Amino acid sequence: MDTDKIQNPIFQTFGYGLLMGIADSVPGVSGGTIALIIGIYQKLIKSLSHFLIFFKDGFPSKSYNNFVKSIYFLFPLGFGIICSYYLVTKILVGPDESPGLLRQSSTAPYIYAFFFGLVLISIKEPWKNISAPSFENYLLLSLGAFLVYIYTEFPSSFNDSNFMLVICGALALTAMLLPGISGALVLLALGQYTNIANSVHNFDLEPLIFFLFGGILGLITFVPLMNFFLKQYNEYTLSILAGLMLGSLITLWPWKNTYDGAGLSQNLGFGEIFDNFKAFELFFTLLFFTLGMSSSYVLKHYLSDN
């Protein structure tokens, strides 16, 4: 019995990592969104903060104890993220001669629809922790959604230099922790989504080293900042996070012009949808949308720490 008590949290945290890795593999929804849905987001930020503080403060007993606790949580979580990211991107991206599910017009709308439903129904999760929403909360909600909209309007004309890989790493790995903006979406917008995924699959270390170096720089600056705002301005921060989730629905819209994965594609309007998709395709897209909404309930009520 004691052994079960020790091991279960590790496997449970590994399961959280698998879910976050799946989300981080898909352009539009982030692992941070999943962490927020299942109730471990603040624990994740706190653990990362303790991990980083340890290297700054050295070996005081309090820092060491917090560091050990953070490792106990972060290691199985990170291992789960890596495992699922590798497997899912292999299925979603695939090589150019055999594109994955997310790069095929016959399957991509269903995947986007699933995550659209998941995120849509889950926006209430951070928002319900705001005791009495005020004008400022609604303003920050709108600001968060607007920021994602503005981001999706940026051009993706970036070159393939190592310097740009560092920038991509800083933005993408930071975005993985930020609900509403996924690291995969950042890479897609910068034209590096398939490049990084293929580097992982082919164990091409050179681009990955520059990418991870940028990610470390991003985490060092982002994690302490987010931890501060969650402590000092919790409800305002949750308002922005809810807004980011709301804004991410723009990128998760299932019906797009193309699905080749080379960059962000323009969403189709309602009139164009009926011109480009058959009735049975629309039915299955709505079915996956419903499954996504149902999955949010499962995640929250069966996998949450709360």
C-alpha cells in the first residue's frame, strides 16, 4: 500500500506529461492550456521557479528541499511530454513523401475540431477562479484574445539561420507554458514546425542544440515573471490566460485553405466551408468537435489534482 502511494503520483504526473506533449504537438493549443484544464498550472510554474532558483541561490536547505520536490514533479512530467511529442508529431507531421494527419485535408479538420471543442469548453476553468469579475477582468480577457489575434497576423518570412533557431526556441518553449499560444503554433508561424519535428525524428542535433539554447533563455526569463504575477496579481493573470485561450480558437478553426504545415493558413468563412467540404465531412468535423468538448470534462473530473 505504501508503495502505491509513492508510485502513483509519478505515473499520474507522467500521464499529465503525455497529455501536455500531445497538446504541444498540435498548432493552436498548448501544454499550458492542458495544465490549466487539469489544475496543475500553478504547480508547474512554481516547480519550474524552484528549479531555477536553486541554481541561483545554491544549497540553502529550503532551496534544496524545494528543488527536490520540483524534480520529483518535473522529471516524470517532462519525460511524458517528450515521449508523446515524439510519437504524436511522427503521426501528425510525417515526412514530405508521406505527410502526417495534420498535413492532409482529409484528416486535419477533425484534429483541429477536436482541440477547438476542448479549448472552447475549457475557457471557464481559469475564469471561474475569479471571485467577482470586474471591468478590469473583462478588459484583460479581451486583451489576451486580441494579442493572439495580432500574433496570427504576423508574417512568417523568417530565414533558417542558427540565430533564428535560437529565437524560435525562446518563443516556442515559452509559449508551451502559456495557455492559448502553443509552441507548435509559434513554429508554424515562423515556418519551422516541420523542420524542428523532423530534426527530432531524425536526431539531427545541430538545429536542436540552438533551438534548446533559445528555449532555456526563454524559460529563465518567463518562469520567474509568471510566478510573480500568479502570486501578486492572481485574478488579473487568470483573466489574461483565459483571453489567450479564447484567442487561440482563431488558430484552431477547423476549416482552412491549406493544411500543408508550412505556415499559418487562412481560415475559411461559412460560405466557403460549404463550397469546399461535403456534408459527411462537416458531420464528422462536428462530431470531433463534440468529442473535444467531452474530453475537457474527462480531463477535469478524472485527472485533476484538485
